[in-house]
Amino acid sequence: MNRDTWFTVQKIDEMTYAISEYGHWEKVHSFLLVGEEKAVLIDTGLGIDNIKRITDQLTHLPVEVITTHVHVDHIGSHGEFKKIFVHEGDKEWLVNGIEGLSIEQIRKDINREITLPKPATFNPDTYHPFQGEPTGLLEDEDIIHLGNRELIIYHTPGHSPGHICIYDATNGYLFTGDLLYAQTPIYAFYPSTNPVDLVNSLEKISNIENINVIFGSHNTLGLHPKILEEVKFAVKYLKEQKLASFGTGIHKFKGFSIQF
């Protein structure tokens, strides 16, 4: 583990790094996957500090950004990279911002419960999330080759319309973005979310084979794949009880919870 002034870099293996922002209440993780020909950065964090400063230290290969979804805490440093990719379902948000989410609310949330010294370059009063055209659009079952490792894209809507998970088939890593993580509830209660889609997406990832580790984008770094058995139980329960709808509250399961 290497602690920077803002980021914490944790080596998952010789070619895979978690870049975490533990000084913020969201405790968000971005992930750098290094191949032989190029590297992929899964999300770019909060934008409180420049994550490219870190990726430049970890690899000299060209870095392309894959966006799990277009929420502020995952696109913060998108503007620092030449190539950024997103699923079509979230493209509109990337270009124009999320409709109904005010800049005042964004700035309030980004400046909340910060426990590390803020970088001198960060000013919450002028902070603005990235907006811009993506380099290209991702689709379900797209395969991305990094030379010596293969990434498979899974469209997993619910938390956002264009949310994706990324499966590193070479190493058995599943990067689940905000679809599955521990400690705090998985959110599908905003007007822009879809509880039914979220449950169907959880079912989808629970059937992926040969997973060795699951990496959600918040809180605990690295979950045992046995959690997917509980995911299958949760999907069955939520469907049978007709709970996948707005306003049914927080549903707790072993290792995770969901808020509708």
C-alpha cells in the first residue's frame, strides 16, 4: 500500500492497482489494469485531485478510460485523458450532465466529510464535474484486448441506465462499479435509477463463471466470490416479494444491502 497526499494506491497484482480516495466519505476506488499494449483505467474518481498524476507513476503505456457509469464520483479526472469510453445509456449524462442534479448539490456532496487535507487545486465553490463527448461507446459483451489480458463488458443497468461491469477474464476479476459493494447500501432510489433493472443486473453478474475476486467501487476493497450465492438468494427474494420498486426501503443481505 502506498499513501499519496490524497490517493491510496494498493497493488492487487503486478499489473493491477486500486487507486482509492479514503479521505472522502464515498471511499471510492478506481482501478488501473495494465496490459502489454495499453492500460485501462476503470473510472477516474472524484476529481478532488488529479488521478493522472498517479497513473503516470504506475505505467508509461497509453491509458484509456472505461466508465462504469456517469456519476460525479467516477468521472472526476476524465478530462485528463485522451480516450474515454462509456455505455450509450450514460452518454447523454457525460455530454450534458444529469438532468435535475444541480451544481449546488454536487458541490455540497463533493465537499462533505473530507478527512484528509484538501489539495490546493481543489475549490468546492468552483468545482464542476466533467462534461464532454466520449471517444467511443461500449456495448454489452464487448471485448477489450490489452495484449495479454482480455476484458469483457457487461451492461448492468439499474444504478444508472448505462452502468457496466467489467470482467477481467484473464485473472478472474469482476469490477462491479456501483452494482455490488459492501458496508453501505447499493442505491436504486433516485428518479434516475431503476430497481427492476438493478435486480436483473445482479442476477446477470451472479451467473458469470470463474470469478476469483469482486471489486466494487466503494468501501471494502475486494470481495470473495461466494457473495454471489447471496446475490442469487437476494434476487429470488426481491422478485418473489415484489420489493424491487421505489420506496420499499433498505433490504439487508449477508455482505451487502440495497436501498430502493
